[in-house]
Amino acid sequence: AQKVTQAQTEISVVEKEDVTLDCVYETRDTTYYLFWYKQPPSGELVFLIRRNSFDEQNEISGRYSWNFQKSTSSFNFTITASQVVDSAVYFCALSGGYYGGSQGNLIFGKGTKLSVKP
Amino acid sequence: DAGITQSPRHKVTETGTPVTLRCHQTENHRYMYWYRQDPGHGLRLIHYSYGVKDTDKGEVSDGYSVSRSKTEDFLLTLESATSSQTSVYFCAISDLAKERRTDTQYFGPGTRLTVL
């Protein structure tokens, strides 16, 4: 069975602080994909990143960075120098691709609500 | 932004009435999905489609049916709405990459449904 755990339900930081959102996953697939989505207060879901299980390189995009560690089944997301506009609910998701018959279906964590205060 | 629209965006209905939500895409993507989002549960898959007239159940499919008669439209029907189906419903689309690997799902703006 596939599962995604985001243990942090809510995090509150002050602007310019760094913050890390944790994501731990479980899967029996050898090929799988991990995603992060952002849901701002306006409600839409915004795609941030996709990472496949063969690529353990960390990725940086501006103030965002992702740390994928297969050994600990984790795919953590760090925001450096947080800003008020980063306030949102962040979802981590897992997909087994099309090999497991799941047709690319996403399994979501329950989300972490990040509040960045000025 | 991916061309995905959902209609209606908001709906209030009464228990026992039928409800149909529409997802429309202009990307010609093969895969379409319906999720529901509830507090404390994240997003959960209701049904998905992998082509015209090809659909399958997701994690929480009871009480829902879907249809896809055209590539661009994916309909979600609640045959007899119940209060437990009060939720925010999201449609998503994705395409099949060359290597048959997962492509990214892009989401519509959501429909807020309230069943009284």
C-alpha cells in the first residue's frame, strides 16, 4: 500500500526565517514519483516539483529547495527566507506511475499549513 | 497555466437531489481525475479516466459515477447527494509521457459543493 505522511499539521514562522516541511512516504514500487503542491488561501492547487525515484539529486529553485532521501523515504521541502506570500497549505504526494496499474494516481499527504507572519 | 475549467464553482443543494459537476480541458490530455478535499484528509481520488469511455474507481468512489464521452469533458455525478458529500471537488489532468511514466497532474480551480 502507498502512504504519505506529513507529520506537521501547522507551522508558524516569522518572515525571513527558514522553514522545512517534512514528507515521509511508503511504497512497494521500485519506480515512483514524488510531488509537492501549494494551496494558497485562494484555494487553487499549484504544482511545485516532481521527482522520480531514480533521481536523488537535491533541487533548488530560488528560495525553494527539496531534499530527497531514498534511504529514509523522505522528500522534504525547505523555504529559505520565508515571505508572507509563502503562507499556504503544502501537500506532498506520491504516485506509482503506470506500472502498478494505478494509472498515475496520486496519493496525497494531509498537508501542512504554513503561516508566515510579518 | 493548464486550460482546465470546472463548473459550477459553487453549488448548494439538498439531500437526495442529483448533482453533476463538469470538468473541461483544452489541453487534449488523455488522463482526467476527480478528487475531493476534506479537512483532515487531504485530497482523495474518486474516479479517473484514461481515455474516452474508459474510467475506473478511486479510493472513495461510493456514491459517485463518472462519464467521459469526449476527450475534453469529464463529468462527476452524485446520483442522490448526501451531507457527507459536502466537500471541495477538484478535477485534474495529465498526459502520458513518452516512456509511459507519470506525468504531472494539473488541477482545476475546484468546485465547492454544499449538501444541506
